[in-house]
Amino acid sequence: MGIDGDASGPPRRQFGEEGGRLSYGGYLRLPELLAQQQPQSQAPDELLFITIHQVYELWFKLLLHELEGAREAMFAGELWKARQLFKRVHAVERVLIEQVEVLETMTPQDFMEFRAKLAPASGFQSVQFRELEFLSGLRDERYLGSFRHVSDEELARLRRRLAEPTLWDAYLTALSQRGLPVSDDEIMTSLLAVARNRGSYDDLWQLAEDLLTHDETAALWRMRHVQMVERQIGTKSGTGGSTGAPYLRGRARLHYFPLLWELRAWL
Ligand code: HEM
Ligand SMILES: N[C@@H](CC(=O)c1ccccc1NC=O)C(=O)O
């Protein structure tokens, strides 16, 4: 039944539509969006491969936006707002992990039908992925060298990310706004004070837990990704020129907020 109560056919006109200029496809720019999947081969699974990467990049864009918001909220001392945003970040990050399963429905044989066409492209070159790492505090300038292919605008974005404050910088500001010292020598004592004095500092504790969950979920994605990689290409080296799985295993151990993990040993 149509929304306007007509028993058959689509609604002729909906409430609030009078004079409106927006349509579903226009608002969401679907003609543009759905024109962006352009396989390089005839292999049937290449559409899946392109789609899943594009979906990742869309989520990366949203994550950057929300994490910027969380950083701003921490600087402003609005911890509740930062926490609200981290909730969304965590939910999206869990989706990113779950999504790997969809790509694993592709067999290695089917991947090999188009893999050769991909080199030297690889996830190495995801600007937004590196932006997320830089914003989160994992700043390895050597990666700028692997971005020679990217546009000036993208390179400028990465350089900006290296120069701007990280989530950790914002958390330290939130700590110092509450009178807790944050110098290298004093930070562990302050983190311990927060952990042991929940009556006064529960909001700061919960926020640190949110940061840790962001860190943990990102690490889980890296582990999930390398599992998929081993399943797809085994011990082959990567199209991006790395050793493949061994390189990725090394990356899986990294942490955004090492002090929050170190804190565990003192609790
Ligand atoms: C068949 C599926 C996939 C395979 C076999 C694969 C393989 C690889 C390999 C071997 C690398 C290391 C760089 C290189 O030498 O190529 C890499 C890096 C990367 N891949 Fe994938 N990948 C797959 C799917 C994905 C998907 C769906 C994403 C989502 C965006 C992704 C994102 C990345 C990122 C961000 C890196 C850089 C990681 C880092 O430097 O820490 N990959 N991938
Ligand atoms: N690096 C992968 C290829 C690959 O997965 C890929 C290729 C182009 C664009 C994104 C990719 N995804 C992640 O690395 C490989 O070595 O098979």
C-alpha cells in the first residue's frame, strides 16, 4: 500500500514534498556514486573487490570526521561529547572487521584472475588509512615516501595530519585541564591517579578506555586483514612491493596509545 493510503501503486505525493527539489538519488548522488566501479578485467569478482574497498574508504572518511570531532571535544573539555563520538567510531570499526568476511567469499583462484592487473597499487597507498594512523598518534613519516603517486592535495593533507595534534595530545589536554600533570616524567603517575580515583576522575578513565578500544579495534582489523591476506596470497609478496604477510604481521603489533597499555602492568 502506498504511504498516501492508495491501495495500489506508489504514493503520488508525500507529506512535506510540496515544492521540494531533493530526490533520493539526487540527494545521495547515486548516478555519480554508482558510476565509480570500473573493473580493469573481465574477472567476475573484481566488482566485489572494488566495491569493498570503496566502502572502506567511505567509512574511513566518516571515521576521520568523527575522530576530529572527538579531538575537538577533548580540547574543549566536553568529555561527554567525545565519548558519544567514540561510541560511533567503535561501532564503525567493528563493521570494518566484519566486512572482511565478505571479501573472503572470493577464492584465491578467482583473485588471481585479476591480481596481476593491480600492481603496483595496494592498500599501502590508502591516504585516508594513513591519515587515521597519523591522527591517532601512529606517525611514521617514512610512509610519505610511499605516496609519490598521490596528488599534491593528498600529500598536503598527510603533511597537515603530521603537524596537527593527535588524539593523545587532546587527551593530555583534558588531563591537564583537571590539574593532572602530563610531562613525560609525570604522565604515568597521572594515569594511575585517574585509574585509582574513579570517584573524581571516572569521566577521564572512561575516555581513556574509549581511546584504548579504538586502538584495540584498529589492531584487530590489522590482524583480520593479515589473516585474509594469508588466505588469499599465502607467502607471496605484495603488489605494493612489501614482503606481504610478514610485513603486515609486524604492523599488527603496533599501538596508538602505548602508555595506556603500559598502565595495565601497574594496576
Ligand atoms: C584480497 C584481499 C587483500 C589482499 C590480498 C591484501 C594484501 C595486502 C598486502 C600484501 C599489503 C602489504 C602492502 C603490499 O606490499 O601490497 C596490504 C596492505 C594494506 N591493505 Fe590490503 N589486501 C587485501 C584487501 C584489503 C582491503 C579490503 C583493504 C581495505 C581498505 C585493505 C587495506 C590495506 C591497507 C590499509 C594496507 C596498508 C597496511 C599498512 O601499511 O599497515 N586491504 N594489503
Ligand atoms: N596488495 C594486494 C592487492 C590488494 O589487495 C590491493 C590492490 C589494489 C588496491 C587495494 C588493495 N587492497 C589492499 O591491499 C596483493 O598483494 O595482492
